[in-house]
Amino acid sequence: MSVLVVGLSHKSAPVATLERAAVSGDTLTKLLRDLVQAEPVAEAFVVSTCNRVEVYADVDRFHAGVTAICELLARHGGMSPPELTPHLYVHYEERAVSHLLTVAAGLDSMVVGEDQILGQVRSAVKLAAEHGTAGRVLGELGRLALRTGKRARAETAIGRAGLSLLSAAVEVAAGRSGTDALAGRRVLIVGAGSMSGLAAATAARSGAASIAVANRTKEHAERVAASVGTAATMVSGLADLPAALAAADVVISCTGAAGPVITLDVASAALATRTCAGPLVIMDLAMPRDVEPGVADLPGAVLIGMDQLREHASAIAGDDVTAVRDILEAELAGYQSAIDAARVAPTVVALRAKAAKVVDAELARLAGRLSADGVSGHALDEIGQTVRRVVDKLLHAPTVRVKELAGSPGGEEYAAALRVLFDLDPRAVEAVTRAAPEQEGSR
């Protein structure tokens, strides 16, 4: 089995395609189930965010795995494979692992170094584990990615240098207006998810004059409002959205709706009754988009969406990127060494088992003969321990060396040589190989 990733991101696909491909909720769990039911796929998890959709899978065949995953991504995105495949990238084995580490460290994000992706990877692995679609292989890979991402942020300044999408949007808005985007402004948050909570906290910390929260479910809006205390002055449902927009200077929209929440008609009605000075700045951080693109053409409106953030992010790069890449290389090398060693481990175990069987048989034969000569049980035990120590020392160098050589070119040939030289039964090696995942699963 080998690790395969098939996906698309802000680097490979336009926003409209990413919107259609994005999966969440029941659709995501259905995709996970369908993936592991595909014949070439043994395990899978899906990272689906506002700017990437990636399937990580443990597959037994490369081409069959790619075909199955592409078809499922297209089906769940309501697209035909020819529509989707031009925007997909594929990584296999070591490159797939390297890509995941790069993603977890924030180096592949729209805004380099942003923190949210690490939590999104963690959620993806956790969800797959809960639904039984990620096992030993991808569980271990997920732990590696999370450890690498944490190291990157703890040992370098990449996290401090990187901006979240929200921070990037605020920076773009400030650049367009020439003033602080949030300080002294009336801010409207549309939505009540985790990004909305972050937006409310950011607005409060930046000195917003007031913060209003609008959401389909008012109870959820109240929870976001309560998180920032008295700075939130209004909570409403989406039915009151035109009035809430008209009373705002800045709108941060980040719902999980399947279609536009701020339509052209809603925005036009709000702008027609608006008495505030300056343009209405709308930051659309949702995927799919919350705001109809035509709103950008309305007089008095400034729309900042994923397309604008993509252009802005291209100029952002942390000084610690090189240091992060060093961490990635070290973690990848350690992971690969462990994989290589595990590949030859069944041969080593089978060799030691055969040696132990030979020693036990010879000691039993010797004990029968020496006991008749009056040799004590204590002496027999000492002889047995000595023989076992001699055999262990003789086997130590070749078994350690074969593990060290496993990662070199032709590393498997060294394990094959051991099997030939010591006449190991292939069935014994295969039995050890099968037992490893069973033992792992029983822990």
C-alpha cells in the first residue's frame, strides 16, 4: 500500500471551481464512506477548506486509485471529470507525504504561515478516525503532519509572520481606504461559525466602534456576540440583513451557506438607504461565496473576496520559510527511515525466530544427553543463556545493518539476501507482515 493525494487548491483552480468542489457536513462524511468503498482505497481522509480540497488515501494501485478518487471528487462536486481534472494535482508516496507536511506547516496556504490550516488538518484526521476511514497508515501520517506543523510554528517565526485570511482581508481593506479598516468602524459579522468568532474578536481588539452579528439562527449569533461582550450592539436574523448592512461601515461575511447570502438585490437595497460616510467595505471569506460578484460593481461598495486575497498573498513570504523547510526535510527523512525499516522488519523477525527455534531444539537435545551424565539444572540454564547470547551477538550486526541499508538504493535487496542466506521460509516472513497491522489495531 502507498500514500496518494489528489486535490485542488487556490494554486491550481479558480474560486468558482473550488466552491463547487468544497465538501462539508454530511456531504463530507458521505465522500469519506464512498472513498473507502472504492476497490483500490484502504484508508482516506479529506482536507476541505476555503482554498483547498484534498483527498489523502492509502491505495494498492496508483492509476486505479487516481481514477477512483477523481471520479468521486467530481461526483460530489456536481461536476463531470473533464471539468474537474484539469485543475487537479496528484502526488504519490514520498511526494504525497512531503505535500501534506508542507500544507500543515502553512507553506502551501494562500497566506504563507497562516495558523488555521493546522487545525483543519487535525479536524480532517479526527473525522476520518471517527468514521473508521483512517487506520494505521493515515493515522500515523496525520500525527506526523501535526507534529511537523507544531514544530514549524514553535521553532520558527513562520506563525507570527503569516497572516490568517481575515488578517489579510483587513490589510487589503486598509490599503484601499488608506485608514485602519476596523478601528472606529461599525462592523457587521454575517455568520456564527469559528471564523465569525475570530472576526468578532479581531474587530473588538482593533477598537471597532460597534459590532453587530447577523445569522440565520439568532441563538448562534448571540453566542458570537457574547464572546466579545458589550462591544456587540445588535444581533439579528438574516431577514434583517438589508437594515444591518445599511447601518455598517465594514461587513465580514463567513457563513456556511450553500449559495449567496448577500445578493445583488440585498446589497442594492442596503446601499440605497445607507447614510454612513465612505464606502461599504464587504469582506467575503466564505467558500462557497457569500456575496454575489456583481456587488463589486455597485456604487458605494468595495468587495474583497478570495480573488483579491489570492493576488495579495503572492507578495507575502516569511523570513523563516527556509528554516521551516529544513524541519520538513528532517521529519520526512525520519518518517521514510521508519517506513524503510518497517519494510525489512518481517525478515529480521523471521530470522530471529528461526534462530531461536534452532537454539531451543539444540538445547533440548543437549539437555537430554547431559542430564543423563548428572549435569545440574543450574548448569544447563547457564549453558542455555550462553548459547542464546552468542547467537544474539552473531545476528546483531547483520540485522541492524540491513535496517540501516533499507533506505538506500536497492535496500530491499539486502533483506532478500538475508532470506536466501539463512533459507528463511517465505511463509514465515509473510505471517509476520500480516501480524503487524493486527497487533497495531489491538492496542
